[in-house]
Amino acid sequence: MISIRHLSKTFHNPDGSTLTVLKDVNCDIEKGEVISIIGPSGTGKSTLLRAINMLEPPTAGEIWFNGENIMAHGYPLNKMRQKMGMVFQSFNLFEHKTVLENITYAPMELLKMSERVAKDEAMELLRKVGMAQKADVYPSSLSGGQKQRVAIARSLAMHPDVILFDEPTSALDPTMVGEVLSVIRQLAKSGLTMLIVTHEMRFARDVSTRIFFMNDGIIYEDGTPEQIFEHPVHSATKAFVNRIQKLKYDIDSDNFDFLQIHTEINRFCIKYNITGKEELAYSLLKEMLFTHMRSLRPLTFRLTHTELSGVTALDFMVEGLNESPLKDAARESVRRQVKELIEEPTTRGFRIKLII
Ligand code: ADP
Ligand code: MG
């Protein structure tokens, strides 16, 4: 469906400097594939999507779409864009049109669909994304997650061959990420071809037929989710997919702001989809700080989570300590609540690590 050959993009900045963002991108995308594009920020993922639908005209290379070279001079880009939908981070809905009008507008205007057919199809799509009850409201009254679901329905209304998603959940409050991802999951099952730039690693692993790891302006590694996440060839891929999310606190005295820590643990757990562990993390933190390690200040507390493996850990580090502060009874109490308890000397002190 899409073939990309030696695609490059260089930006010319006003100060005369240049920045080559896409260096030599090559790939073939078949009908029905669901491809997640992952990689560090600033590596050209958005630029690639925008180049594919010519919102950002490439500097050199070729893009073939359904057998036609869309970079050919004079190629009708509007025709191509009707078949290639795009969903943005920031929704881009028409604020002065109702939800229903947002969806029926392009099919009536561009596909010359009758109002009745366009409305029937729009209602069907709204039902599909769980938004039928909001058909007559204006976007300003919707949450971010609801807006994004409408934006997806609007894109589907054009009967596209492929939809490009540019971080569809990254502008959303963490509590709304799930509803948007589940709509995309459902589309993946239906066989729609999709290219999805995302930071949601587990989602990418579950939903995709193939993963592109972008790094430094090229598709650095390309493979099935299993290849990329379990057996990456390159060390940069491995480091990226196994990266660890962290929350860190230096606790110097007992006057620290415990409410703030609580709030941040709550946010962290929502963000990484581990709300089931929140209560345990919080109660273990209290037990360690106020009982077993009460006299040990300063100490550094870290909450870490490896998205891909699902491993969550609380770790307590005290400098200058050379043996475990845990008494037998304390050790027993903690061990009963965790998957693993690790007590280990470090170069500068002693660490207790609880895997939950
Ligand atoms: P990603 O989506 O992977 O985070 P982007 O494709 O947005 O990366 O950006 C890649 C690089 O290109 C960044 O350094 C960004 O600043 C630069 N860039 C993106 N768009 C433009 C532009 N219109 N003009 C100049 N530089 C740009
Ligand atoms: Mg981007």
C-alpha cells in the first residue's frame, strides 16, 4: 500500500542553519498492517508521518501510495489525503460545528455524500467509538479523550485506506488514555491499516503487527513486536524499550511533604497503568519510612517501573550504612507483602529494594 524509498527531509532555519531530520527512510507497508513507530523524542517520527501525507514535503526520495508516486509533480494531494487519514495529538476538531457536523462535513463536501447517508454513517461511527450520545454537542463541552474519539470517527468517515496517528494519547489526562487506546485496538482488530506513533510500549506490543524503532532520522530497527521488544538486535533499541520510569525523593528530615509524595505516586501509577499497585506502594512507603527506617535520615526513596516487563519496585537507599537496618520481625512483615525483598550494600551505603 505504501512504499518509501530513500526519503529525506532537511529543514532550513531562518538563521541559515539546516537540520536534516529524516536521513534515508525506507519501508514497505502492506494492507492490514498495524505499525507502531517508537523512538526517542526529536528523532523524526512526527516529521515522517507528515512527510508521508505530504503535509511536510520531503526533500528527496519517493513515496508510493496504492501504486502511484505521490511526490510526482502535480499529483492531486487532496485525492490522496482522502484515502490517508490523520489523527493528531491535539484533535483539531471544528469548534463551531457539533460533533455530528464535524463528522459529516468532509464526506458531504468532498465525497458528495447526501446528508442522510452522511448522518447515518456518522451515527454508526459515533456508536463505534462510544460517542453517539454526544452527537449534538459542541467539542468544547467534551473531555480530551472524548474529543480524540470524535476525531477518530471523523477520520473513519472518509473511508480511508490507512490512518496515521501521531501520539494520539499524549495530550490526554492519564485517566483518558485507556478509552482512546481501546478504540484504536478495536480498529486494529477490524483490519484497518494504521501507522501509529506512540509512547505506550505495552499498547504497541499488543496491538501491532510490526514495530519501527526510529532513531537519528532513520528506521533503525524494524521487526515484529516480539523481535523488537524481546530480542532487539541493536543496543540502542534495547536501551529504549527497556527504559525505566522513575519517581525520586530525597527525604532529609521528617518534615517532608507526605501529601505531595502521595499525590505524585498516584499520578505515576495512573500514568503507567499500575493503579492496582498504588495502595500497596503507598502503605509500604509509610511502613518503611515511619517504622523500619524511622531513624535513618537522610534517605533516598525511588519508585521505578519498567513498562515492558511490568516490574515495579520501591527502593530505599541510605548513605554510609553498611548493614541492613531491618530486624527479623520487620523483614518478615515486609516479605509477606512483596514479590521480592532485596537487601544489598552499595558502593556508598545500603539499599533495600521491594519488588511489588
Ligand atoms: P519526534 O516526533 O520524533 O519527536 P519531530 O519529527 O517532531 O520528532 O522533530 C524532529 C526534529 O525536527 C526536531 O529536532 C524538531 O525540532 C525538528 N523540526 C520539526 N519540525 C520542524 C520545522 N517545521 N522546522 C524546523 N525544525 C523542525
Ligand atoms: Mg512527535
